[in-house]
Amino acid sequence: MRIAITGATGNVGTALLRRLADESDIEVVGIVRRPPLPGAGALYDAVEWHAADLGEPASVPSVTGWLGGVDAVVHLAWQIQPSHDRERLRRTNVTGTRHVLDSMRQAGVTRLIYASSVGAYAPGPKNRHVNESWPVTGVPRSDYSVDKASVEALLDGAEREDPRLRVARMRQALVFQRDAGAEITRYFLGPLAPVSLLRRRVPVVPSNRRLRVQAVHADDLAEAYLQALRGDAAGPFNIAADPVLDGPMLAAELRGRAVPVPLPVLRALAAGAWWARLQPTAPGWLDLAAAAPLMDCTRAHEELGWRPRRDARQALRELIAGMASGAGTASPSMRVAPGTSRRLIDRLPGHGNPA
């Protein structure tokens, strides 16, 4: 089997490459904006790399050529920074997906495994779990959610236009692994965050009853992707592990105390810090965390035969350790630290291209 993976150097992509390394009959073509340098390690060196900005129309002919002889495409490419450049994000995330579909159509590839998200869902309950029939209309105040919902609608249209196209949509929870520590710190906390506290304790952790979210270990998610590739999967699949994560659980892992804070106050603080360029996470992420429903993963269990090997708390614990130590890999997305030659503006939270 020959597969192409867009965004193959990121958090999920690195885990998927790690899993596929054990599959001797699978060849991988990686399509990314910045391929790893030669000698980045066995994990990356075994891949046939190609560089492309999927948001550019000029990428379509090149990607079409690279997809020749490919059995399936795994579309992971997604941009969440710079958060202050809305148009750039939409160009990469939505327009880029349209270009991938155009390239697949021209190359005659009819199988797509797409990295969707719990963020594609409309606001939902926090006291029960919903299945894949929950509306996929997004959370309006979250740019990430709006784009995920837009791509789902785009895929609906592509499937109507081409009955041969089979799309498996992996509606995944938060994805954690140790090697994503440096990347997640860079994308969501920024260079000003006192990450050194994670090595000791964080005394106070803000908490709110609506901030209940799910997570999955990257290696377990990679197994779900492999099962979808090996089978004939199509349609949406919720992918998450138990237990549900909340403020008190996070506080316990950080050896601190959970302090209840009203959601409007948390949002105001997040928005102020974002607008002041003190941290890179737009306040829409808080809206998403408060609104996203809890997912029922029965379909993935029954149709993919998928079960997580690690629970969500273990995945969280591993991520915290990775953030505390600045863990990463040699890929551009997962690098341990920014290059010393980068301009200061590129290192301000929410600006420049962090990958």
C-alpha cells in the first residue's frame, strides 16, 4: 500500500509515522510546507518528502503528480498559528483542503482519511456523550471550530459530486504525547509562559464546570488511522479516551489547587492577554472548550475495532512531562526550540509562522 500524508511532521503525523514504521508493506509520501532535513532520524528518513503550501493554487499540479500511484491520502495538514492572521489560517485549512481534493480527483485517488475534530461539532452537553449524528456546525466564536465545520461541509459536497470518493472523518479529541511538549507550548502558551513551574508545581489552576474536555494519546489515535486505512472505513468516527478531563484533575496533576472562576472572567483574561500579545491562544479556544460536547466512541470501537491503550489522564501526564522538559523531535513542527536567527516579531505570541 502506498499512502500520502499531508502535515506528516506534526503531532499526529509524527505518531502515525511511528506506527507505520512497523508496517513493512506501506510506503509513505509526506507532503508538508517544510520537510525534515536529511538525517532527522529513522522515523522521518524513511519517508518520500515533498514540499508544498497547500493553500496556494499553484500547489495542485505538483500534488497531483505526487499522488500518482497512491492508494489513499491522510489529510492532517492544519494551521493554528499565527492566530492574529485569520485569512492565512483559513487559506491553509479550508482552501488547502479544497486543493487536496482537487489533486486527488485529478490523480484518480478515491480514499481519504481526514483529521476532523470534536471542534467541528455544534455546542453540546457536558453531562452525557453524543454520537456522530450530533450537528457539525461548529462553535461560532472559535475560528478553529468554524474552519473544521467548513471543511466537513466541503467534504459533504465532494462526496456528492463523486460517488467513488470514500472519506473517513476522524473526529478526534485533544491529542497528547510527550514529544509534542515543545510544539504545544509554542502554539498555545508562547515564549513568555513560565513553563519551568511544571517541573515543580502550579499553585493555582483556574477551573469552571463547563471546561470538561476529552483527550487521546497520539499513539492510540495513530492506531485508529491505521485501522481505517487497513479496512474500508467511511464516515465519521469519534476518537477519545476516558476519563473526561476537568479543572480539578488538571490541578491534581500540576500539584496545585483548582479555583472556580466564572467563564466570562476567564474569557476576558484570555482575550486581554491575546490582544496584548502576551500569549498566542485566541479566546475562541476557551469558547470551544466550554461548548464542545463529550463524544461517544462506540462506532470506532465496533467498526474499527479500536480501543485506546492509554487513558486520557496518562496522556495528559505524559504531555505535562514533555512540556516541562521541552520535548520534541527533529521535524520543523516538533522542533525543540526556535532557531536563534529568527526575528523577534516572529517570536511574539500569535504572530509569525511557528512551524
